[in-house]
Amino acid sequence: MSKRKITELVPEILEPFLLENGYELFNIEYLKEGKDWVLRIYIDKSDSSLGNEENVGIEDCEKVSRYVSDKLDELDPIERNYYLEVSSPGLDRPLLRDSDFQKYKGRMVDVFLYKPINGQKVITGELEGLKENVISLIIDKQNKIELLRDQVAKTKLTVIF
């Protein structure tokens, strides 16, 4: 089965279980790393369960891993050997969807650029939002920057200790 089809099939298998258990699918990757293939599934707590600000824990990942592993064994859609990983997107989670930019508005983010602007390839600031493919950041009280989304390689939450 092709790489794309696995990433389409797994959400179909997983979504009802995740919804029933208060999780949501954050991302799926099926890729070759060295000589091995890896199916990596990232889960998060669903928006409805975020009121208590719980993060995904090891038990959550284990629960989802057991479920998806059993389902994949049953359906056997992947012909080659692979490693299955279920993980949280982490504290420094990437912002992938437009809705992520709305969800994390007001939070500090690190924006990684394809080409430097004013000598910088990484810009850190408070996320003001995303509108019409333009990411707006507040750098400090006097400075705001707007970046076209196609200038941006990756945007992720800043980890502040």
C-alpha cells in the first residue's frame, strides 16, 4: 500500500476511537528513516477536554497505540515491516493547520524562515494571527512583523521555562 494511502486509512480507523476517548488526531507521518519505515501518530487532547489543561501522557499514548496496533494487525494494510509510534506533539508543537494559528493566538511562537530577513532565519514573537496566508507577530510593543506563509518553513510554540 502506498505511503499516502496509509496516512488516509489510519485516520478513518482511529477517529471514532479518539473521539470516544477525548483525543484528537494532530498529525500522521509514514516515512522511511534510514533502513526502517515508521508510522508515527501524534495525538492531542480534544478541544472539549482542554478545559483542565491536561497534556497527553504516556498512558494516553499507550492506550491509542494498543488500539491502532490491533486494528492494523486485523486489517494488515502495510506490506512491509514498520515501527509504530504514538506520541504527543510536545510543548513545542508545530502549528500545521490554519486553525492552529487561531487556537494559539497570543502565545509566543518561533517562526523559521526559508531565507533570512534582516539577517534572521528565526523570529520569535507573540502570535497575533493568520489571515489570508499572512502570519502576524508582535515582536515587542513597538514592532509588528507580517510574513507570507510561503516564506515560512515552520512555526512552532516557544517553550518558556
